[in-house]
Amino acid sequence: MSEKEILRRHEEAIDFFTTTVHAVRDDQWDAPTPCTDWSVRDLVNHLTVEQLWVPDLVLDGASVADVGDAYDGDQLGDDPVAAWDRASAASYEAFRIPGALKRTVHLSYGDSPASAYCAQMTTDAAVHAWDLARAIGADERMPDGLAAACLREVEPYAKGLSKSGLFAQSIKPPEGADDQTRLLCLLGRRP
């Protein structure tokens, strides 16, 4: 994908997750999600933490070791929606600094182009927005083209994801499945 498309898809995924976070009712924060070990609050905290890492890794050139445990634990506090909004805004801006996508980021598995990191973050936000929408009964439909972009991004390494223990085993999508269904099935979801 071009830098322009990477940033556009990233924006769509962040907007999808943001819209869904803003739809969480007060009585839904402890509800289960398709991520079997996570409640709605756990899921939103996970995505919030991921966003908090972006300025450190992309703008400051920090490594995972440099950041250490700074973002361990609950980062949502008393206002989960505001915590998400702040973290996602900082992440969004960090990726859009001129030249940011051309930088190298130091991730837990090694060095990576920031453009690839942004594409991975996009896929994670899009799929977890679906998880969140499913959990709270909100609109699960990804923006047009987002699922296809995420599918192109994740297909090359998807087989190794379930081996990491962080992803469920992929499932076979139904015949004639659309890109969103194929993406979700590839990542172990049952749409």
C-alpha cells in the first residue's frame, strides 16, 4: 500500500473503533467479548495501550525495552472513553508527522518499517472494533475497503499467528464470503 492509503485505512480503523467505544453503555464495560479472556473494558484497554506506544516508538525511536512497563495495567481510569480518545489522537498524529512512516520502529520481534507497523495497527484496530461491536450489539460493518486492505496486510503472516498463542486458530470461511468475513475467519473469529 502507498503511504497515503496506509494513513487513510488507519484513519478508518481508528474512527471505527472510536465510534464503537463511544457506543458502549455504562452497563456494558464488564460484558464478554469474542476475545474470550477479555471483557469490553479489557479490550478497550488493550487498544488504548497499543495507541500509547505509538508516539514512543515512532516519534522518539524508543525500543520496547526503553518503554518497559510504562503502559502495563489499566490505562483507562475513571473515563475509558476519554482515555481512548486521548491515546488514539496521539497515535493518529504520530503516524502523520512528515516522514514518520519512513522511520524504523523497534518492536518486540525486531526492527520494522513504521509503515508496516501502522498497517499492523490498522488491522488490529479494525478487527478489535468488530470484536467490540459484537460484544455491545453495535454496527459490525467495517468501512468499504478496510477489510480488503487488512486482509492483504495480514495474509502473508496469518498462519503463524495462532502459534503465538495470542490468536485463535483460523476457521474456514463460508463459500463466497466477503473480505470482512474472510479476514475475521482468518483471525479465528466466527462472524
